[in-house]
Amino acid sequence: MPYPPAAPPRNGFGITALVLALIGLVFSLIPLTGFIALILGGLAVLFGLLGVARTRKGVATNKIMSWIGTGLGGLSLVVGIVGMVIVFQAADQFVRDMDKISDDLQTSPGSAQEGIVPASPLTETAAPAQNTGPLTSGITDGMYHVGEDIEPGTYKSAGGDGRPCFWARYKNGSSEFANVITSNLNDGPARVTVKSGELLEISGCQPFEKVG
């Protein structure tokens, strides 16, 4: 009685593992394709181990090919991961460099913003008030020499005239910033006491009246 023909070896898993591993290695060497090598390498390891399992069962004859596919798949997996890490690090460094260049351009001497200084409330109103004698009421925006334009004493205002109420006292009769004695800026009622020889600046306030 003739024997039935032997079944052909099932070497498909080992062959697939080797092909996927080789393709994965190629992609692992190309920038920005590390994720493809990662996928192909993982599949190569899976098929390679399945091919080894078939050889142990005696249904496949390409044990060496299966192990080679598994090893190369693992190598493709590792190289793909390393490549992805390098790409992400390079992209992050590129973004940092671009941010630094942008910051340098904004602060460079040729920047259009150089020399532009926000106006200080102390310098917004510098027109001296034209008075015929020391005042005690109706004191609004302007510069006042205490003892000449207004009398020394304590003055009170109901607050801003739609703008924040600002006042400042200066010594030595000069409105330079270094001569500021005290100043205040708010929307509510304002109260200030001045002495002879000082300079009083008022801006944005309802009229001051002498109360003491």
C-alpha cells in the first residue's frame, strides 16, 4: 500500500519575519521613518517566534531563518526607537533655537521698540497754571508753587474727573523724578497737605478745595 505524500513544510512565518526585519532595518536608517521600523520590527519578532515554534513542532524546516528574522526584527525595533528619540530631540532643539532667535530679534538694538518708554503720570501735565495770586479753591490740572500759586495747607478733592486722580508733591521747586516727596493715584477722594516752597502737580482730579 503506497504511503501518502508528505506535507510541504510551513515556512511562511520564518520567511515573513526575515522580510519584515530587513525592510524595518532600511526604514530605521531613514530620518522620520523610525515609527515604521518600530512597527515592522515588532511584527518581525512576532512572526519569527511563531516560525521557531513551528520548527519545534516539526511542521517547518527554517529554524535558522526564523531566529535570524527574530534577531533582525529586534535590532530594527531598537534602532527605530533610537531614531525616533533622536528626531524628537532634534525637533525640540529646533523649536528652542527659533524661540531664542525670535527673542533676540525683539530685543536687538535695531528693534523698532527701542527707545520707546511708556509715559509716566509725572510728566503727562507740565503746563503751569496761570494764577493771579495764591488760591485756596478751584485747583485743577497743573503745576502749582506752594506759597505763590496756592496757599500752604491741606486740600481735598472728591476724586477723579473721569480719569484716575493723580497728584504729586516735589521739593526744591522742581518736578524732576528725584525730587518727588510723595504721590498718589486713585479713583476715590483725594487729600494732600503741602508746605511752602514745594511744587504740587495735579492731573485728572475734580477741583481741590482747602480744608485746613
